[in-house]
Amino acid sequence: MNDDLWRLTATRMRELVVRREVSREELVRAHLARIEQVNPKLNALVEQRAEQALAEAREADAGHAGRTDLPLDGIPISIKDHYDVAGMKHTEGLPAMADRRSTVDEVVVRRLRRAGAIVVGKANQPDLQIRWNTISHLYGATLNPRDTSLSAGGSSGGDAAAVASGMAPLGLGLDYGGSIRVPATFCGIYGLRPSAGRTPASSTLPPFDGPPSVDLMSCVGPLARCVEDLWLAYTVIAGSHWSDPATVPVPVSRSGANGRRPRIARMLDQTGALVSPEVAARLDDTAHMLAEAGYEVVDAAIPHARRAPELWAEIIGTELMQTGMPEFGFLLGESNRQHIEAMFSIYNLGSEVRNYIQAFIERRQVQREVAQWMEEHPLVLCPVAGMAAPALDFDHMLDREQTQRLFDRMRNIPWVNLLGLPSVALPNGMQIVGRRFHEAQALEAAAAVQQAIGAASVAEP
């Protein structure tokens, strides 16, 4: 069995460790062997720490005997390049930062390691994370482990590919505009984007330290092959911290709906999203699964469904085009720079401060109306992307019209970020969105879907 330990869920691994049926060193060795086998085919992990991981595992085997209080004891994990891990590179995918090494762990990384997790590697991302595909100027492309001719999604594509292929049972991503949900669904695994303010982000690198949208729309979250593993990692990283003033000290609860099944609104293309027949059929199938599990599923759309994605793009686009690109655009690879400029120049509000302020006023109005609507529709079921995993170069050097069409395929994604809501991405391309700080309800519904479709299988690239 030890040769196949990488096939297990993190929850199962922890059970075996607690019962002393498997050592932490055995877990790490199994995953390092798997990394050696499949990472050259996928380019998911861009830096590994085999010796350090084994040393930490042996130390834990010697020092943690009899302990049952560490929720991630001995569990291997991959960490997105964006996050600081002491002694490892932090490049953001940029050649100009190729030699930069972190001296301390980021807060969420520290929490994971204190809970017993063992970092086995850093995962690839696009330059500065700003892309729905994982191709970095420094490290190149990450391939989809389900089909290496397809995109792994982005920006947390390295973590999604690593988790889907068994290099680690857990990955740590960030979702500013779908960066957990897109790669999770493209790679056929589960991903959790918590509520804004739920998990601390302590990066001091631009463009992720300063713009108001980061506090309101971005969130750290886990990727895994089953819902229970999302819970396992989420409860460890959640909680306020002084390094991120936007975090809110709201207790994490697993009570969900307290036995009641809340109403779920099924939403297909009311955001203006271009949705393929295949994706629409999967939405119907998922709605049927939830209805079979006792949920009331109704056809309904959030207020301002079409406007919300555009409002997100206007706010993000204005911040990037007015301050971000002039400061760091020269660092980007040509394809990434062209992609960002083509995408966000469409929605750039210009240099007039009043336009930017008006966008935030409108956001607050939309947020209030959606919150009231969700009192009657606590959960929303809709696709993540409007298409299944596309070709690897699907977003390469697009013109303005092609870029608009790509955004239209992704319109079901950014309204969640605009409103700071939690969302669970499913392996079949769907997402379940909950009210702010009601992650438990969304995860509970995702678990009901998992009962029907199962945990994600390990891909063999």
C-alpha cells in the first residue's frame, strides 16, 4: 500500500498517521516519488524541497508520537509561488525575481505548517497571477493532467495540476477573479474560495498589497480531491490576523444549515455568460443531484446579474491600468502583458477619480440588493467557466474582440469576487456560491454533489 499512499485523501492519510499505521516519512516519500514520476510531464511544481520535507517528516515521527491534535499531521502540500515559504523562491513567475527567496513563512503557510502540513514544493502560476491560464514568463506552461493538450487553468494552475495528479493531496491558491475555481474545474478537482476577509493574505508585493479591491475581492483558499479535505485545510487557514487588516474575526462553524436544506437558485447565463451545451447539461445534472439530496432548486438570478461582472472588471481594470501596469508592466512576458492590456483596457474607467469612486458606490448598492435576495436564495448553483478545459493556448495573443468573447465565457466567475462571497468549485465545472461567511452551507451542498459524483480521481498524465 505504501507505494500508492499518494492516491489517498488527506483525511484518510491523517487517520492512518494517528493510528500509527503509516509514518509521516512514508507519506512524504510516496509523494516525492510521485512528483519525480509526473512533474516532468506537467511542470506543475517549479521548486521542490525533498530533503527538507523528509527531515521535517522524520522529526515529526519522532516528536508527534501519540498526538491527535494536529489536523494536518504529516500531510504533504503544495504552495502557490505567490506565497512566502521560508528558504524557497518567491518569483511571481517573473525573470526579474528569479533569485528572490523568502526569509519567513506567509501567515497562512505558517498556520498550515503548525497544523502539521509538510510543504513538498512551490507551484507554478502566470506572471503576477493575472490570467485564467498558467503560463509564466519564467517557468513556462503547466499542462492539464487529465489531457496535456489542454490548459490547467489559472492562476492557481500549478497547484490544481499537482493535486489532480497526486503530487500532493492539498494545494494552496488565491482567488481574485476565479484563480482557484477555474483551475479546479479544468483539472477536475474541488476548490474553495472562502469569503473575503475570512483568510489572511500578508503579501507585500504589488499588485496584491494596496489596491482596495484586494481587501474586498481576493481570498486565500485550498484545492483538494474531496470536500472533506477542503474543510480540513480551510479550518486551519481561516481566522483574522494583524498582518491583513481586512480579515474579520468571525468564528468558523461546521453547522451548515442545521439539518435544513436551503433553497438553491440555478443560474445559467443571466450574467451574459456564453455557455456551451455541454456545460449547460452539466448544470442540469448537478441541479438534479441536489434536488435528489433534498434541496429545493429553483431557476432564479441574482439582482444585477449582467452588470456585476462588468463592475468587477471596471474596478480591477482601472487599478491595473492606472497604477499597476505603469509600475510593473515592463516585468511581464509579452503574451502576459498583451493579455492583461487587452482584457482590462476594455473596462478601464480612465484617470477620473470620480468614475472609480462611483464604481465602488455602485458595488455597495449591488452588494446590498444581492444580500437581501440571498435571504430567500441562500445558495446559487452556476457554471464556473462557460466551457470545458480549453486548448493550452486558448488565451494567447487575443485581439480586443476575442478578449471580450473570453471574458463573456467567464462572466459567472467575477460577480462572486465583486461581492466577497464564498464558492466551492466542483470537478464537473459547476460552483456552489453561498452567503458571506456561510462557507458551511456551500460545502455541505458540495458534499451532497460529491455523494453523487464521488471524490476526484487521481489523473495519470
